Amino acid sequence: MHEYPYWWDTVPALGLGPDNPKPPADIDSGVDGSRFDVVVVGAGYTGLAAGRQLARIGASVLIVEREQVGWGASSRNGGQVLTGLKLDPAALVARCGEARARRLFDAALASVERLESLIREESLHCDYRRSGHIQLAAKAAHFRAFVREQALLARVFFHRVHVVARSDQRGEIGSDAYHGLMLDERSGAINPARYVAGLAAAARRAGALIVTGVAVRALRPGAGGWTIETTGGSIQSRDVLMATNGYTDDAAPALRRRLVPVGSYIIATEPLGPSEAAEVLPHCRMAFDSRHFLHYFRLTSDMRLLFGGRAEFSTPSAETTRRAAQVLRRDLQAVFPQLADRSIEYAWGGNVAFTRDQLPRAGGIKAGRRSLFFAAGYAGHGIAMATYLGELVARRIGGEAIDHPLFDDRLPAIPFYTGRPWFLPLAGAYYRVKDWIQ
């Protein structure tokens, strides 16, 4: 079993797999003394989309990445491009009221539309298609909630979905483990590593420079801009964008106190036969269930089943990945007993990031007379939203006024939290109990 993302082997040029050669950086890692208009920290979807946008409007841009392009969540996710946000529509309405909830939901739809238009503009070959997604009812009560959600989506959000009863669900999934489903045909599937590779190439074509293998150690604001201390030396910049999301560290303690990294884990089977794949997911939809401790799964282009979830509420490591793989294999077999003898060829983990209210955010945190710009907190819905907010925050850095429901310069720090999520085991236990009783 390979203990790294399956996606890495589909894009050897990224240099992420253990046997893949590291690609050359755009500039030498000795960046000491360089000056730029904007330094972007992190070469994932957020940073690359922002860097491309800034370079296109004439800014000198350096994207600094301590690992390789796309090393974090941008190549570790399940490749599900989903409508909506982490909070379901009923929760959005209850918390925000109908008008603001509709603005937030529309922003999520706009992020998917922007992803699709960017793929067309840059001719990115990333296996994107509108597959649709299915949400699966783990309990009969959850299916009844789907019926109510369908009506709410139509009335408040003008968004159409279909509910499919348990008696008919075999047309969408080869499993009897669920109590019906809800189908949204607007979602999509993507190869996340191919997408991040294509986005990096687009950023370079626009004029952004990317340097890998250089970590940012400290950020110091001053009257004329920022001093960025890195392992390659000191850089000067007018503005800084932190695009590190679930991998934010002590270089930006103020941002770290506003984001909670949570580990998510995935396993991938050996390729399935054509008849097996057609039985498991007949229409190759993206799929996830209705639990708090949810599972999500899909088929890849070579017909592997990727099966993921919050199998461990901990920071991913070799040890936690192996434990999570055992849990996920057991859960996969419970959902698809017909795949019990299929081998698991890949297992990996990565961080997603949550804000306190589970909504993504972009903006600028005050640091003296400067603002430290950021976009983060995608809560597992980041492929389209990271691209979208990365571009929007870049436009703001470029001087454009942005009126958007997800922009918040006053995003509060989480009380009694310094960036190390000591409370995750407690949260995991809480959600397990909720799954049991609800």
C-alpha cells in the first residue's frame, strides 16, 4: 500500500511522489534581498489563483512554497467539486436569515462557475466534468430531512435537486446501506493534482514567480511594507497574502488562531472491473453521506474507488494514516460488501481548515499599519471556493473594492486557542454521539 495520494502518480511532473524527480523552481531558492509587490505564501489553489490574477494586472508576484506546488490539500482531496457550503441550507437560513443565506449559497455556486470558466480560459487538462453529486441518508430520519431540504432549496435558493427513495436508490448506488438519497446535478469531478499543476502553469504564464522548498519563518510589518524572513533569506514586499489554509503555522500566529486544521483521510482500491464499477456508482457521481462523521467516495478515471472520511480527529502522520486506513477499509466493506476482497493500494491524509462558524473567509487582518491578507477556512469544500476567493482577494490587493458576503476583516480569533487543536478528540467524541442519537 502506497502511503501517499493516488493523485500524485497521475502527475509525475509535480514531483510529489517518492519516486518522482523534483521539478526546477522558477528562481533559485536563495531569495535574499529580493523585492516584490506581493508575496504569496502557499502554492495551492488559493495562492496560485491569486498569483495569476495579480500578475495579470501588472504586479510583481512571488509565490513561496515550503514543499512542492500543490503538496497540501490541493493534491490530497477527493476531487469533489460540490455545490453549497459546509453548513447545510437549513442551518444557513437559521443562522443568517433567508436573504444572507441566499447570498452565501449563490457565492458557492459562483465559485463553481468560476472554476469551470477558468478551466476553459486556460485550457486546463484536469479531467473535469459535471458529474453531479449524491448525498446519502444514513438514517430514515435523514431522508425525511432531505425532502424538507429539497423544498427549502427550491423556495429560498431557487436551486433544484431530486430526492430518490430507498426503493429506487440502486439506480445511483450499488449499496443497501442507506435510506434514500438527494441528487444535485450541478456538482463536478476533477483530478485535483492535474488541476493544481495546470493552475501553476497558468500563474507562471501570467508572470508570477514560484519558488519551492523555501519556508517562511516570520513576517514583520513596517511603514513601507513587509519583511518576510525565509529559509532562503529575507524578502521585501508591499503586501503579503497567506494562502496556507490548513497548513498555517507560527509564521502567521494571528491567522493561525482563527483556523482549526482537521485531518481527513482517504483510501483507494485497486482498479475495479467495468461491471463492478458500474454497479457501485452507475453514473460516476460524487458521493457523501449525511453523518457528522461522514464518508465521501467516488470513482477515478481508471475506476478505482476512493473512499474517505474523518476516520481520525488528529493531525495526519504515518501512524494515524495507517490507523485511518484500517477504519476506512472496514467502513468501505460495510457500504460495499461486494468489494470486500479488493485490495487497498493507496492511503493518505491531509488537513482541511475550519473557521469558528464553518464558513470560508477572505480579508485582511490588521498588523500595525499593514493588513495581512488571507483566504481560508474552506471546510472540505475548497477546490472551487479556494480558486474563487484567491482571485477575489487578489483583486482587493490590487486596489479594487470587493463587496462579498465571505469577506471579513474582523474575523475573530477563537478564544483559548493558539493554533494547536487540543480539543479535536473531544469534538470527535461529541460528533460520534450525535451520529448515534440523531
